[in-house]
Amino acid sequence: MQAMVDASPPKWHLAHTTWFFEDFILMDYKPGYHYYLEDARKLFNSYYETLSKPFPRSKRGLISRPTVREVLNYRRAVDEEIIALLSQSNELDEKFYSLILLGIHHEQQHQELLITDLKYNFSINPLKPSYKKDIENPSEWSFVPPLTWDYFQEGVTTIGTNNQGFSFDNEQPAHKHFLYPFAIANRPVTNGEYLEFIEDNGYETPVNWLSDGWATVTEQKWSAPLYWEYIDGTWYQFTLSGLKPVEKNQPVTHISFYEADAYARWAGYRLPTEQEWEHAFRNEPVEGKFLENLLFNESYESDKTIFGTVWEWTCSPYTRYPQSARPEGALGEYNAKFMSNQMVLRGGSSATPRNHVRLTYRNFFHPDKRWQFSGIRLAKEEQ
Ligand SMILES: [Fe+2]
């Protein structure tokens, strides 16, 4: 299934992440290696123009062959080849290990997309299928910490990383950044708080919106977050456990940047910059609700909800860091070529693998995208 261009079919994700190991590692490190599936590159190269002409993204749902069984066999065969290579570890260079690490982190990104894409693909089915049973104890949703603020003085801070352990090229290098005084909220905005915006005609009031946001809301006829439906006087939302009433105490999610920005303006605040976000939370443990919890129903755990649960839109455009270097060859296309017209999100979501995200991790999407688990954290100038 591929219900929209952004939501790839599960089979494609499985094959594409396998092809990545084949084309970026086996072709270079195994002498005389031949592709396991002859035409894998034609079908499963996502966007690496320097390798071959990528198959159109919008048509991934039409790849009827190879079959699922053939793709699973392809995965097994490539896994075995990689494991065999790893056993010859004394003949391998540092680049080999960094490519293995990149291949694993790449696969983690697609694990998250498997979930978000499945949710979208299921959502258009009027039978509202359920991926998994709902959580046993919805009383968990009764807890919402009061909104509080952490205050920060002006000064020079360090943003990004010099790659101790793993990081993507777009997080490098560590560099100085000046911050004005600001305050940032302790938790993301709730469904209940967002409902007040809806009920105050937030979606119908142009003054709340950026120009592009207003054009999108008008054209797409948005009146609520993605997956929300108003039925007989009650708001429902489609979840991975089917259609459920909107719980006021859950964090709002499936929000575009435009909606996050409009909500913040309506509420009298603003979105944080990505540097404010990183500076504010640099001493926080990377703990929270992640993919491994298999919940996909977001909730607040403690007075501070920072990592996991929902990705948080920042007001920072996704651009290169000072003095960053673009990797050579096709891997230069991994992140750097998307640095226009997208906004940065921070923190990870309930669909992100726990050890995939870091303080310095930069996710990025176009400002009108809503199918990720994306929410709102507020910021303000220091009073
Ligand atoms: Fe990919």
C-alpha cells in the first residue's frame, strides 16, 4: 500500500534498507560482489542521483515484484554477507565500520517510517483497522504536569557535536552560538490545550497564521490535526489501535509546522529555535516513550517530558552548520541536499528507536507535513 507519496509500503522499506548495505558496503568491500537481486538499484535506490536514476517515489506502491518473500530472502542473504565480512575484521578499515554504523542508523530511521507510514496507509481505510491493541490502562492519560518554564540567560553556547560515538553529518561540527535570554516549556502542548485553539476559531483566523500556513489551511481545508474527526459532537482520532475519542490529557500530535506556529502565536508564545532547545536540555537524560514501548499513544510520564513522545517543531530552518563539511560521493546526498524549505524538529517520538536519538539529533520535514508524530513545545522571551 502507498496511500500518499510520503508513505512508502512496508516491502519497500525492507528492501531499501537492505539495498543500502549492498550498494554502500558490499560493492566496495567484497571483491567480485554481484547484486543479490539484479535490479535492486533500479527499484530501491531512494534518492541517490549519483548512483542511478531513482525509481519515482510516488510509484513505490506499484512495485509488485519482487514479492515480499523474495525481499525477505534478499534481506537474509545480505545480512549473511555482512556478517561474513565482519568476521574478517582484521582486514577492514575505519570507514567500513562507520558505514556499518550508518547503515544501522539508516535502518532505524526506516523503522520509524514503517510505523508512521502504516498509520497513514491504514487511516484511509474506512474500516479503521487496528495495528495493535490499545494500552490496558488509559488512566495513565490522567496525568498532565502543569505548564512551567525553565529560564536561561543570554550567552554563547556550543551547539552540535564532533562525533563522539555516532552522529549524522548534519549535526557536525560542534560550534559556538549566541543566545538571547529565553524560557522554554517543561512539556509539549496537550490535546485539551489545542482544542481551545480550535474552539476559538484558530483555524479560521488569518492573524494566527504565517502566509504559507494560511494558504495551506485554506487550500487543504484543515480544521484540526491530521487523523482527527468530528462525529456527532465528539472529536475522535485515528490511532494505531483504531478510532478513539481524543483524550484531552495526551500531547497533541500529527501537527504541521504551520499549525504549531499558529498555536504558539495564538497562545501568546512562540516556538523555540533548535539552538534554544539543545541548550535547554543538554543535561537531561535521553529517556522517555520510544518505539520499544510499542505504545504509539502519547502520554506524560513526569514533570518534564523532553525526549520521545512527540517530535517538536522548532522555528529553525534546516540549514548547514558553520564549517560543516559535506561527505564525499553519494553519501553527500544523505542529509545535506535537503537543506532548503524544511524545518528542524527535535527530541524523537513514540515511534523513534530509543538509541537512535540524541541531544544534537536534527530531524527535518517540510512545514506542511503532518504524518509524523510531531507536536508543539512552547518558548518565550525571558521576562
Ligand atoms: Fe533511506
